[in-house]
Amino acid sequence: MKYTVTEKKGLVVLALSGKIMGGPEATEINDVINRLIDEKKNKIVIDLKNVELMNSSGLGILIGAVTLLKNNQGGLRLIQVPDKIQALLKSTKLNTVFEISNTFEEAVASF
């Protein structure tokens, strides 16, 4: 898994790519989000456009992120979710936990 962090229109965009499978990646993403919260940047958009594969541990990373942000008066939006990840979210009923937008502009409007 690789990631980039950018800021756009007052929001942080965390773009993930590759395979999100948990392990050290979970700690790394959690550390990034904690650092952002410490910097008072608690509205985050996670772009999943380039994610090839995600397992239950990868879902756990996202669940941890949404919980952490809610507990710090922030929010999380997922954008550009690939069809196979959409199917995973639907089959686990996690599509009701996450706010999912097709585009960055939709995510901005939802905050």
C-alpha cells in the first residue's frame, strides 16, 4: 500500500493505492490520521480510486479512522470507491457506516 496526503479546499485528501491488507499499514494510516488530528485537520477524504484489493483488516483500518475522527469532532468521506470495494462494503453492510461520494466535490458538499 502507498499513500499521499494533500490538502484541497480546507480538507485533507488521503489517496490510497495498492493492496490494503492491515498489518503495519494499519499502524501507519492510524499514525497519519492521529498526526492530522493533532494539527486540527479532522475532516478527511480518503480516495480509494487506485486500491486494487482490500480485506477485512483493510476495512478495519477504515473503521478505525472513521471512529477516531468522529471522536475528535471530525469526519471521514470515501471517494472514487472501485466496484469491487463497493461490493465488499455492501456485503458487510459497512456502506451504512461510511459516507461515500463519487467525486471530491460531492464529498466537500457533504461536510
